[in-house]
Amino acid sequence: MNRPPLFKPRMLARRAWLPYAVAISLISLAGCSGKTPEADAAVPVIAMPVQATDGTAAGRFPGEVHARYEMPLSFRMAGRLTARYVDPGTAVKQGQPLAQLDPADPAQQLTYAKAALDAAEHRLLFATQQRDRDEAQFKQNLISQLQLQQTQDTYAAALAGRDQARQQYKLAQSTTLVADHDGVITSRQAEVGQVLAAGQQVFGFAQAGEREVYVDVPESRVGRISVGQAATVSLPALPAHTYTARVREIAPAADAQSHTYLVKLTVDHADATLQLGMTADVSLQAGHAAENMVKIPVTALFHQDEHPAVWVVNPADSKLALRPVTVARYDERDVLLADGLKAGERIVMQGVHTVSVGEKVTPIAPPHAEDAPQ
């Protein structure tokens, strides 16, 4: 019986390793050829110089001129309106009559108030006499201290009741609505013959003096505005006039319908030419702190651990360095940096996750003009 040779498996194993041995030999010959590898070629990256912020305007918004104090005017008692002496747009003086209620309607209220006042004065007189008697008796130890304290409490209540009744009587006599300050009537909400409830608005009133400009700021930009921030106000109706203003108040909540925040700016040195209701153009200044800030696109921001950073191109050798930065504000497409970069330094604008520290690069411009930093 013929048997296969015993050395055949060993020969097959040697033949299987033959290609690998040839490859290793070729690599060894290449290493012994004496040629040095070429230097790494520079990697092209989209990199451009950063730009400083404008520093002169943080936002431009349309606005409208208002008075510093605007309020509704109303009667403090109910009645039928019999006369109206002013109309919207009328300039009024302090103490000037504005409207009149029918005296017949509050006559019963006046009678009731007078009777209540008389009763309160009588109770006060009795309480005063009782207090004086009890104080004299207490000095002679004829009554207890508790009884004296009860008498004094009764006197205090009678005194407060008399004062309240006096104010009600005075209020019942007021059937004429008068202006508390100089100002302008801005609107009218009641007509002659209408029966009014106590406190129902009759006129809208704008007090003379300070002027303000109201602007509606979108929720995406309200974070840039702070109280005391300076602004410049110009008016299409007064092209020769320019006013300075400052932010006085920022609404704590957005309007439910427009989702904008109402910002009120006080106009400095407002004159008579600044009329209520005029359309204004408001430019909010960024302030001194923003002059040293730079703006970069959001695609240029890298995070080293949890800290923001950017890739800076060294102008001497075109190698990359990762530099930490301080973010002042995030916008929709841009990031405002407060520290870490200076205007003119070249940084990687796109592809920040594909580069590494010390890598040599060739800066190129963005392929599309809209990708360039604004």
C-alpha cells in the first residue's frame, strides 16, 4: 500500500508563507535604498482673518415717540356724563376741567356721605369723652389698666372712622374731572350721556415733560440690550434733528402675540418739536466693552473638553495652534468673542474637527461668498 510522503504538509506551509516573505524582503530593500521620505505636504483648510465688531451699533429698530408718563383719566364715583370740555390732541393745564357728571346722580351719594360723616364725628366725640374720663379714673386707681386700654382702642377706631367718612364726603362732592398735571389728551373713551362706573376711563392722558421712544425687539436680539445702554434717535419727520437716548426699561416678558419685548428709551433733552406718535429710527450703541470683541462664524468654534476654542494659523510657519476663547454671545450664525482673539488673526473657519495641533496648513478662502465672515 502506497503512503503519501510525510514531509508534504511542511512543504505546503512553506509555500503559504512565501508571498509574505517576498513582501517583507521588498520593504527591507526599500528601507536600505538610502532615500529619505519627502516632507509632509501642507493640508488646505478654509481659514480667514477674523473681524472686529462694529462697536457703534448693537441693533437698529423702528420706534414710536411716547410720553414718560401716560395714564387713564376717570371719575372716582359713578354717574352720567353730561359734559366733555376737551378732545384728543388738546393741550391742557393743571387744574383745568375736563368733563362733568350730572350733579343729580351723585346727590344721594352726597347725602349718604354727609350723614356718615356726622355719625362718625358723633362717635368720635363720645369716644373722646369716655377716654378722658377713664384716664382720670385710672390715675385714681378706680378702673383697671385693661379697661383703659379698651377705651383707648375705641377712641382710635372712632378717629379712623371719622377720617374715612370725611374723605368719602369729599369724594362725593367731586363731580368734575380736572387735570392733575400739564399735558395732552391722547384719546377719548366716553361719550356725553353715557353712564359711567367709578374708575371707568374717560380720557387717555400724556403728561408734559420727558419723552420716550418705544421699540419692539425680537426675542433673539433682546439679550444684547441692557438698561442704561446708549442710543441715537432720528426721526423721518425731523431730518435735521438727532437725539441721544438711554434704555430705561426692558419688558420682563414677551408680548403674547408678537413675541417681541417692549424696550423704553428716555430721550435726552427732548424739545417741543418731538411730537407724540412720531416714527423714530433707533440705533443702539454697543458700548466700549464691545469695541475689543471679534465676531466669528459658529462653524469656527471648537471645544477643548468643555471649553470653547479656535484653531489659529501661525503666520510664521502656517501651523495650527488651539487657543481657548471667551464667548460673549451666541447668535444664529455668528459667535461674539470677548477674549482670546484679536482682529486680523487667521483662524480655521470650517472643518475644525478634521485638523490637529501642529499640523501645517494652506489657508484658502471659502468656496462661496456667503460663507465668508461678515
